[in-house]
Amino acid sequence: MAADVAGYSRLLGADESGTLQALKAIRAELIDPTIAAHNGRLVKTTGDGLLVEFGSVVDALRCATEMQAGMAQRDAPTPADKRIEYRIGINMGDIVVEDGDIFGDGVNIAARLEALAEPGGICVSARVQEDATGRLDLAFEDMGEQALKNITRPVRAYRIATGPVSAALQETPDLALPDKPSVAVLPFTNMSADPEQEFFADGISRDPRPAQLCTV
């Protein structure tokens, strides 16, 4: 999993001290505990970037989605131009481990996918999407084949829907009952062979008897 802060240089230029302090707090309060909770290993940091290794695609995705949900919650009261938003890329592949660091196409693809992600978003490879299907309740949006820098073959990428779902979308609110009786006029269905029982389309009956009323 590769992650970095969108617009990092702009944030530093506007408020270097405040941005660095905020990033330190985010690491301590959200990112590091979330990585640990999902059995990840923080391989290295590169300024505003993170490289994390997982033994499981499910763990990586759970970590990423919880991180982004936590960041969205933290950012909610912050003006849009001052928000710290991470972009995350996830890939599954072979790696080379050397002196605690990791290398290889698997790492490079994760980094390129991160660059495709929107601020606050997650972008994954087709291998990740295939392995996660049926195991996690996530919505994947197909981005098609992507030509990634310094990667010889095109990589199919998927965007994951992130962010907290509003209560309005989670529940269908019950309609309030009126405090007074309501009357509904229901059309007759002629169950007999008598054509005199038929009604005009405008609801006016040939039958002089009153229409049926239903009180609810």
C-alpha cells in the first residue's frame, strides 16, 4: 500500500509548521494504530508518503478504507483548502526485501496507482479487486486499462468508493402519520358482467350510488 498527501507542497507553503504538526498528530492518532490493527508493517516514510506491507489483501483494504474514513471525519470541520487528504494505491505482487526495504514491480505499481487516486480516494489493481470480491463489502469502479509510468504492461485499475455513508442513505425514514383522519377514493373494479357498473376514466360513475371510501 502506497499513500501520500494530495497538495502537500501547497499545504506546506501556506502553513509549514501547522501542516507538519497536523501530520504528526494524524500519524500518531490514526495511521500508525490503524496499520498495526490490520497487521501491516510500515516499511518507510518519504516526507508526506508512506509505504506499507501487508500479508493479506483483505488487511490492506480494511486498513486503507478505515484510514480514509478517519481522515474524512477529521477533515469535516476544516475548510477545503486546508484539508489534509491522502491518496492511496494498493497492489498485490511479488517484492524483493533488502535491509528492511521492499522493491520490485509490485511496489512500483502500488505507487503509480496511488497517483491515479483522487484526494481521499483509493485505487487498486485488478489483482486486488479479484481477490477482494466476495470477501469485503466494497464498491469497485472499473477505470479500465492504465498505462503506468515505467511499467511495461498496462494495468487494469479500480477506484473504491470511500467515505462515511450518511444516515439518510443508510435508512429510509418512516413517513409521519397525519394527526387527522385521511380519506382516499379508490376506483371500483367491475367484477360482474353488468356494463352499468363500469366507470368513466374521469372517475364519474354511471351508477348513482356513491363511490366507495376508505378511511386511513
